[in-house]
Amino acid sequence: MADETLTDEEFWTEFKNLLFAEEKLESSKEEVEKIIDLADIEQGSKILDMPCGVGRHSIELSKKGFNVVGVDKTTAYIEDARQKDKTEEIEFVQEDMKSFKRENSFDVVLNWWNSFGYFEEKEYDRQMLENIHLSLKGGGVLVMDYYSKEIAAMQGLDHHWSEKDGIYNMEKAEIKQNWRKVENTWIKVEDGETVEYKWEQRLYSASEIEQMLKQVGFSNIEFYGNMEGEDFDQEAERLIVVAEK
């Protein structure tokens, strides 16, 4: 099955175990600690985790005393997140992140793990940022982790097979439209059956992200090359953005 964008809920359900493998879940606590330090998040802050997936960051943030709302479009992920939240203190909302907004409600919005640029129409990317800006309180911050043009160029594109418990997964990617997009293909082979999904992600450079953020009202925009807060330069591992309303 091929899709231009990740709007098909079947994709997320089909690859759930790969996307949220045990090692990924185990890394959540350390990631949350680094995010808190990097963005200087104060105790008692209200945080929007969007998209929240199966709640791996939402739950760790809640354990640290933050008031958390997790938003994701995928039914299976929201159900899983609610089951994992034993305290039932997190509000998990099933909604598309390009439409979710709560005016002046959050101190922090976390958009993590390369979760930007998948909408079919470019204007939806801007709409999502506008809604995030609207949802933040004055002085609130957006913290974003993104696979930018620079990272794609420096690190190259991912092409590999993996196997776990008899399930084979293949991922490959190709640059399209003069570096405007990257086309991803994921193939899974399980019990002799093969499923294939193809989709595109829009690629932005750091300067293009900065321009969009400024256009919707953000200021004091900082870029980092890793979660330790090092410079976004030729040694960068990823593009991490901290922008203030």
C-alpha cells in the first residue's frame, strides 16, 4: 500500500512495535531529563506532548510532576497510552495535530521525534505552528526535534534491514523534488506476508523553520545540534529548536 503522507492509521498500527521498540521506550526517561534541562522547563509547568504516540514522554513528564496533555491521531496509540498511565492523571486526546489548539493553555509544547512536515499540503505545516503558538501562554516555549535538510545531507539517508522475533523490516529513503521532500519506503515481512508503505516528508532547513516560526509569532529562536545543547553545525546529530512565544 502506498500513501503520499502519513494520514493512514493502518501504517501507525502496522509498525507500532518497530516504532516503539523496547529500547526506544527505555530511552524515554533520559530524553525527558535532557529536554527539561535544554529548555529550562520549570516545575509545575503544563506541557502539551504532540504527537504523543504511546505516551512514552508524557508518562515520564507526569512522573516528574508536570501537568501533561498528550495528543495523537492514532487510536491504538491513545488507547495504549491511557493503559500505561496508571495514575490516570494525564489527559490523552485523540485529534489531528494540525487542528488541535487550546488558547493560552500551555507553558511548553513538545513536538518530538521528527514529527513535522508530513501533511499533504504545505500550508498545514504553518497551520500547525500557528495553533501551537496560540496554545502557548505568553513566554511559553516550543521544543521541536526535526530531521532537517542539513541533517539529511550530512548523515545521508537511511537504508537498512532489521529483524526481531522473525519479523523483517526494511527502511529506505530518497531525496525528491530538488531537496524539497524525502520519500520513505517501509516494508515489513511477517509470517510470509509483505506489507509496504510509501510516504513523503517535507524537508526544511533551519533557516526555513526559523522563518515560519517568526511568521506565526515566535521569537528568541534557538537551534541546537543535540540534546546536550551543543551548536547546530557540521557536527550536529539532529536539529533541535527552542522557540519562545
